[in-house]
Amino acid sequence: MPADQTPVDQRTGSTAESGTRRGQRDAAAAALADVPTEPGAAKPDPILVADGVVRQFGGLTAVDVGHVEIQRGAITALIGPNGAGKTTFFNLLTGFDQPDHGTWSFDGKPLSGVAAHRVARLGMVRTFQLTKALSRLTVIENMRLGATGQRGENVFRALFGSIWRSQENEITERADDLLARFQLDAKREDFAGSLSGGQRKLLEMARALMVGPEMVMLDEPMAGVNPALTQSLLGHVKDLREDGMTVLFVEHDMDMVRDISDWVIVMAQGKVIAEGPPDAVMGDQRVIDAYLGSHHDAALTEEEEEAIIVEAEEALARERAEKEESS
Ligand SMILES: Nc1ncnc2c1ncn2[C@@H]1O[C@H](COP(=O)(O)OP(=O)(O)O)[C@@H](O)[C@H]1O
Ligand SMILES: [Mg+2]
């Protein structure tokens, strides 16, 4: 078959990946073929293993994960209704929040109590939605900040110190390579807040890759992205797998989950209630109940995206005005 034809997969109705993207998908599917479809199932080659991870907020138990394993080199989707604890679980695993109980290891290394930037440097990184502070930094500044595995603007300022300078060339080169790969090179000097919804998502992903991670955790990577760009974003996620990375992502759009994941884990009320291959899990009555029984997050509308951008621009203008006043 000629390489430029992309046939439609009869079973899923989705467009099959080109030959270059198939290798790891087929390998992941083969590796997971014999894994039982049950919560907490052991994987043949887990990169992440979590045990008894509990996080309470006052009287509310946001996360209560008994046992979960994430297969290396695969794309795993974490789905569940709004408030299921998905984001909190991401924050716990990556050191941005501390659990009340529990242990977990990444690549065999225990991670409980390890600070977020060290977790990132050990190879496990999560994306963040562009905050107001990050919107006021340029695209290339955001990328440099990504190299530290940290997220705050204060950290960025501190970076102008000596460690920063000693690594600058290498970091800038890496940043420019990634910007080219994500088609953001023309936006290099633009404020992140001026990017479109889809470009922000690309930047969030590119930024996370600055630490050269083995595992990337994406929290709603397609939220607020127009349909024309989702295919391109999905392609980038598949490329991460093709480059040998492990991906764990939260997504509400079931068509996308079906299209790109090798394995699906379902959370509800803090617990893992089901897991398995996409087709099996999405036909599971408990999953349907969990979804249909409660409201789930809607993606940001274009208006909401616009409001965020306007807010970022206003914040920028205020900052410039303050600077002028003080000089
Ligand atoms: N910082 C916090 N303080 C209090 N409650 C929180 C906090 N973060 C999350 N929660 C609560 O924990 C539950 C899980 O939230 P979250 O992890 O954001 O769910 P999801 O990402 O699956 O939508 C929700 O009931 C939410 O209101
Ligand atoms: Mg969430």
C-alpha cells in the first residue's frame, strides 16, 4: 500500500496511522493482550505502580486508589466523571500534592515525598494549563521554564542566575527543536497568552517535553481545541508513544480515547472502578453508569477560551503600566 494512503480502520472507524506510527501501538496492544480486564490488574512491564494512595480534603475522599499499574510504552487513558479525582491523582503522582496515605514508584524508584521538580527530572512530567502568569511569558520563556520541571513565574525569574546561564545554550537549542516539531517556531517571541486554544495545548505539551521525560501525563490535552486541530494534537500524542514514551492522559471525548489509547482506566469517586482495552471498558455497564449518572466536564467553548486570553492580555497591560509608573 502506498505510504500516502491512510485507510479507515473498519473496526473503530478511525483513520489508521501511517506505518511510522504503528510500531509502538502494535507492540503496546500485544503486551497488554493477556492482561485481565479488572481494576488493579498487573501489567507485564509497569513503569508506574501505585498502592493505597489516599487524599482527603476535609471530609471528602478525593482519591482512594488501591492498586494501579501503568504499562511502559503504552498510551493509557484515565477517564471518569467530573470530580472523580483524576486531576488530584495526577497531582499526587507528580509531587504537586501530598497524599494522606500511600506509596508509588516510577521505574522502580519510590516517589512518595519527592518534590515535583525532582519527579520531573526523574522522567515523569505532567502538563499544566497555561496559567495567567505563564500567559505573560513568551513562548520561548515558557519552554525554558519547562526545562526546570517547575511551573511558577517566580522560578523563571530566579533562573536568570548562574545555573541558568551555564545551561542556556543547550536548553535553547532543545526548546527550538521542540518548537519546530510542534509548529510553534513562528510564535517563539509571542506572549503565550496570545496563542489560540490549540496552540496553547501544543505549547503545554512541548513545554513538558523540555525535561526529556520517559512518561508524560496530559490532563485534558484536547480541551477547548477546535476539531481541525484535534487530529494534529492526537498525532503528537501518538508520536510520544512512537518515541518510546509512556503516556497517561485524561480526556472526556470517548472517540478520542478510543482512537489513541491502548488501555483505559476508569475512576469514580476516587477509586479505580474498571480498566481494560478501550472497546471492552466502554461497553462496561459500571462505566456507562458512572458516566451517565453524573455530569462531566465540558470542554471550554471558544468564548471561554477568548475570555481567558482577554484576561491574560489585560493582566499584561496592567503589568506594563505598573512598570512604566515605577520607572
Ligand atoms: N484543593 C482542593 N480542596 C478541596 N477539594 C478539592 C481540591 N481539589 C480537588 N478537590 C475535590 O476533590 C474531588 C476530585 O477533584 P478532581 O481531582 O479535580 O476531579 P477530576 O479531575 O476527576 O474532575 C472533587 O470533589 C473536588 O471538588
Ligand atoms: Mg480534572
